[in-house]
Amino acid sequence: MRADIYLIHLLLRLLALLPLRALHALGAGIGRLLLALGARSADVTAVNLAIARPGLDAAARRALLREAMAEGGKSVTEIIKVWGGGAGRALQLVREVRGAELFDAALAGGKGVIIAAPHLGCWELLNYWLCSRTPMAILYRPPRIAAIEQLLRKVRGALAPEQVRAEGAGVRTLYKRLAAGGTVGILPDQKPRAGDGEIAPFFGRDALTMVLLPRLAARTGATVLFAFAERLPRGAGFRIQLLPAPAGLADADLAVACAALNRGVETCVEQAFAQYQWQYKRFSADGLVSPYDGPGRVAVD
């Protein structure tokens, strides 16, 4: 491990001694500071919230924006606790699990399980919980700084999932895993590369949507479950939730399947609305009018 990455790991371990409530308070403060400073992330969040909650009046929208920015900050600082304390201690933060019987039944079915985990709540803790139940492979894009992978392997330890790159060989690995009755995890709201997606509605507006997950489901017959780790108030811990996939997700018509995929993400988001990663430019893509800049910008005032 590189010296600088090793030092980061030591710092994480030290800071992980802080209570989760304190780390969440710090994160919320950072998020609100970014809002006060007019950061770009706050601007993108405001646009996304205007799309997803068009009926709110100005006061309610400001309150929701403030809450979403605070939750976004918490999602960063809570990683200190999840990574720095180790997987075993992190799992002690799970206070409740809803839908575990769905996961158990899917595993027992032997046809493979696809976990669709949106950018909602603490997805790193969700990975730990899933890997504590069964071996799992996750589709990912390598970090821009290669040395970060060393840190990820170190902090995840024995509960590290197999990381499969989002490329041809990696996708074939996912098919093999599912054919053998294994479990794979995919971020269903990850914006695909140009040419690799389908336009489908998301919170009432067109968004470029991945086709890989519906294709995997259709070709393998694997059970698809949506899952997320909801952040509980006042640093009390987390609630794991697993939900069944909407009808039509494995439809041969990709427009139907991708619309169902986005409905599944929406259903999860509605359970913990402010905890979604609203800072992500979900609605920008080639061929779509961007709501974030220029003449297509969504009004947020």
C-alpha cells in the first residue's frame, strides 16, 4: 500500500472513534455550508428537486433543498465510520432489516439474484450486509485515482465483494455468476455511456437509463431485488430495506423494461427522499435537453 494511502487508512481508523451522531452532524454542517456558498452541487440538487417535486411552493422547496444537502454531507462523513471501524463494527450499526425474507427466498431459488442498489442512503454499508449473507460481485467503474482501490480492498477486508469492471469481460463474469445461482450488485441509476442506454422516464422526465440490468434479468431469469441502507435520525444507525422489482423489468421491450427499472428506483427513493444523491446530473445526456444549463434549464426559484 502506498504511504499516503496508508496514512489515510490510519486517519480513518482514528476518526472512526467518533460517534456516528457526531460524524452526521459534521456532514450536515458541510452540506449546509456548501448550500450557503452557492456550490455547484447545491445548484444541481435544486434543479433535480424541482423536477422531482414540481408541486412544492418556494418555502417547502427551500426546506427540502436544505435537508437534501445536509443528507448529502452525511453520506460523505459516515464513510469514516463505515470504512474506518471495519466491516464487523459497521454492521453493528444496522438496527433493522426489512425484506430479508425476500433475499433469503431469492437465494434459495437458485436462479441467481440481482441486487439493484440506487445511490440512496449508505450503499457501502449495504454491501457489507449483503456480503455477510452471501458472496457477491458488484459492477463498478474504477476510481480515477488507482491507489484508492488499495484503500477500498484494505477497509472492506473479508467482506469485500468481487469488483467487476463495467466492460465486456466483466459483464460476462456477471452472466456466469448468475447462471451459477450467485448474487451480483448493480447501481441501477448509474448513467450509462452514450449508446449503452435507453431513454425512459424518471420522476416524470426523460433520463438515459442502463439496459444492462434488464438484459441480465431477461437472459438469466435471476430474481431482481431493490435494496438500500436508510440513514436513521440523530445518528441512531441504519435500516436495510429490500423490495421486489416492479413488473416489466425483464420485458423484451427495453423501453418497457427501463421504465420499470426507474420505477423501482423511484419506489426506493420515496422511502427516504432527501437521502438520494440529488447532486448527480441524472437528466443530462446526448440527445436530451439539459435542465442544468442554457435555454433548457429548469426554473428553481
